[in-house]
Amino acid sequence: MGFVYVAGVDEVGRGCLAGPVVAAAVVLDPDRYIPRISDSKTVTALERERLYARITQEAVCWAVVGVDPDEIDRINIHQAGLRAMQRAVLACAPLPDMVLVDGGKAFRVPELPMAQRCVIHGDARCTAIAAASIVAKVTRDRAMLELHAHDPRYGFDRHKGYATRDHLDAVARHGYSGAHRRTFRPPTLFDRI
């Protein structure tokens, strides 16, 4: 049985100390090839922005969903990532009839009414998943820039919420902000606070 609408799904921001976890679902149009789509981690920020514009204009459908730090703290980062992916898939119109998810068995998205398949290293092996990784990454990076504009003390514009030395130093100086995940603390943070 063939599938008409195949969505790639990926999430970003899982390992961050601050900001949302963001997932995207993208159904690419097979008649509108977009060159140079690849894993968001392998493309420059400028190229990601260019690809984001092409993907969101030319895809059959796409959706992006973020789960904020409060919800992450309530349900844990793994469940928050799954919930973001589920919401992104269900927000697509038309709904896909097959979902390709980046990751192993642990990333099987719950409560989807359509077939799904996990693809290990999917963001490097599947164009639709790579497109989703780009849409999710650009969306999350933009959200982190907005957080930085509201509170520049933490340097979200530079590290996007990841636990860099600068970020950990800022947390040691200023404490957590409303954008921080209270339940995710890298071991090095305990040494600094």
C-alpha cells in the first residue's frame, strides 16, 4: 500500500538548560525539489534561514510546536519531546498517512492515528526529516533570540540555551530565569552554584 503524504518529524532543544523543546513535521512536495536540504546541524545559520523559507513555502504542509520549560519540568524532557512531535504531526493539514521519526524505538510518537517508522540518524538519511530539523531549529533559534531581547543577561543569542561555560557562569551570577528548566541540571552546574 502506497502512502500519499509522508511527514518527516524531528525535534530540537532536548539537551538545553533553557528555552522550549521544539518539534516540526514536514510533508515535502515530490514535484518541488528543494536542493541542499540536510541535517540542520550541518548547515550554516544563513543557509538554514534560506532553506526554512523554501521549505515553508513549498511543502505540502508543515507544522511546528514548542513545549515550554514549565511543561518540560512537569512531564520530563523525553515526554515533552514526544508531545511536541505528536502535536506537530496532528497540526498538519492534510494529515500525513505515514510519519518518519528521527531516532530509535524510544522516539515512537504516542497516540498517532497513522503509520510511523523510526529512522536512526533520520536527519542525515531522510530529506523530510532533515527538512523538519531545519524548520524546528530555525523556529527555536528565533525563540531564543526573543528571550535574549527580553533578558540579555544569559546570552541566549550566542548559545541558544545550551549549557556552555558562558551560560553556566551567567546562571551562577543571576540564578535561573523564567526561561530555564528547573529539572535539567548538568553535573557541572552543581559545581558552579
